[in-house]
Amino acid sequence: MRVLAGLLLLLGAWFSQSEGNTGPSPETRAIAYLAHEVSLWSRENHCFSCHNNGDGARALYTAQRLSYAVPEQSLTETTRWLAQPLEWDDNQGEPGFSDKRLARIQFAASLVEAFEAGLIDNWEILVQAAESLLPHQREDGSWQVDVEAVVGSPVTYGTPLATYMARKTLEKADTFRFATAIARADDWFLETPVKNTLDAAAVLMALEDRSHQKVEAKVRECLELILGGQASDGGWGPYRHSPSEPFDTAVVLLALLSVRDRPQIEKLIEQGRTYLLQTQLPVGGWPETTRPPGAQSYAQHISTSSWATLALLLSGENLER
């Protein structure tokens, strides 16, 4: 993993005028790290990465929406790129490395957050991005991005998480215009087997504001798997009894926020946050979650750090900063 001297300089400059000696918060350190990496990628590689400019930028847009300080220059080029969804497939990336279906889902999700943060105000751009997802929806209502993986990862998502993210873009763009595709995805979420922690979290998020008897049964199924899968350190791995991973824990935390008013859930959120705080690297990111575990991957590191940052930001939204 890269630990760049420039990032350390950025951190030092950013917080040199901070009051007191307590140092920056974990959220602020994470934002500083991603701000550096997101802006650096396009400058150095002359293309846009679904990990940096998709997942990473999405976390930064969320931070800005929540009134955290985000350097303006860190998102300038990404925002310009996201505002041209018809050109996303022409991105000069690494042939054979990036799944264009998943990349489009990631860029669209980042665009949604840019729109929510007020950095893009043209609604038609959001509609264009949503329409570009429709050809990739399968007959069963899902968006399948990795047929070989048993469980999703930060760079493959897995079908439930990819479907949730795609459907979220359609909903943000126009629930009436995309009603049929949204309904097909809803039906898929109710019928798909929940086989691991990540799938359970994605389905739980997808059913957040749906309410009828069949939905409640599926929510209970997901919660049972999540509750039974928490490790003693407060985090979650891909399966029950698996060692905790930052990516799985982050996605579970985001899912639990949708049901945080239920008994015992707030305690689980606090424990999951504690795990993420304890595993955050000094530079501000997190160790990459890989399948199988223990590998090294810059792409997975950035996406893992982005999801962990999102989880800290949103789970701590009501905490004093």
C-alpha cells in the first residue's frame, strides 16, 4: 500500500491550526486521506478509477454534505468527469481489469452523492446515469457483476450490493420514470437467498423503507444472520465465525443504521464503530479487505477505506464533532 510523503504534508498543513492538542478526529483523518488519493489518481494516471473517483469520491461528497471540510480541489476533476455519464465507457483505464458494469454503478452512486451535496445541479445528468444502468439489469431484477465470486469484496461488490446501489440511483433520479425497474429489483431482494454477512447487509439496506409482511420476514432473516455473525472485537467478517474485516463491518454498520430504532441495534452500531476506529491506519485509511484475506491491493484498500469512512460519517452523524 502506498503511504505518500505528500499526504503527510497535507495532513500537517490541514491541522496545523487546530485548537488544542487532541489531534484530528478519525473522520477528519479519513477525509484527508481520501481527498489526497482521489485527486492524485486522475493527475497521475490520466483516467478515472471506479475505486478512487467512484467509491472514494462518494465518501467525500457525503462528508461535504454533512458539513465536514473537504478541500475543493480534491473533487474538481472528479465532478467534471461524473457530469458526463455518456462518456464513462470511454474512460482510459486498464483493459480487462475493471468491470464496466460495476464501474458504471460506482460512478452513478458517486454522482448521486455529488448531486445531494449540491455540486451538480442538473437533474437530467442524474437521469442519464440512471438510464445507462437499465441495459445491465437482468430479467430477474438484479445487477449481476461477478458470477464467480462466492462473496462480494470491495472491488466486486457482489450481486446484492451492486443491485442495491443501482436501484438507489434509479430512485434518486426518478421513482416514477424507473418504477418498473425498481419494482423488479424489489422483488429480487425478497426472493434472493441470504448466504453471507455482506448479502444480508445489502438486502437489509434495500428493504429499509419497504413495509409489508414479506419484507419484515426478510428483514428478520437478515438481522438474524448479522446478529449471529458479530465477532468478539465488535466487527463482522464475511461469514459467521470469520475474522472481522473493515469492509464487511462498514457495510453492516450502514445497514444497521436503517433499523437503529430497534432494540439492541444502537449497541451493535457502537461496537462496530469501535472496531473501525481501532483498525484505522495512522495515515487515515484502513487495511484492505481482500478475498481471500491477507493479500495486498491498492484498489481494494481505497474502496475499503471509502466504505469505512462512509460508515463512520453516517453512524456518527448525531455525535458531537
